[in-house]
Amino acid sequence: MKTNQVLEPQEESQTQESSLEDELRPIEAAKHVARAKHTLTCLRRKIGNPEKYPEFEQVIADLQSALNILTDETGGML
């Protein structure tokens, strides 16, 4: 059996704010991921020769792979 619950104006406002925050979190995450991908690409260009710093190149590759997996698993939300 459903109960009709009446929200007080303050409760309704808090619910709307919470909903807005929930909607903005994926957008913020997407911006962070895009910035991280861009930074990793820039770092890769600065390194130049991967043989000179193989560990650094591996870290960049691993982080880019992780970001791609997260993007895929979230349905492109990131």
C-alpha cells in the first residue's frame, strides 16, 4: 500500500538540491577524466622517446587504459 507523503517546503528544496548534485557529479567526473586524458597525452609528448623513461611511459599507458575502462563501464558517462 502506498502512502502519499507531503513534503514540507524545506524538505522539497533539499530533495531538489540533492537531485541536482546527483546530476552534476557525472558531469564533473567527465571533466576530470577529459582533463586527465589530455594531461597524459601532453606528458607523453614531452617525454618523447619512450625508451628513455619506460616506467613513466608504462604509468601513462596504464592510467589511460584505466580511464578508458571506466568510461566504457559507465556507458560513456565519463
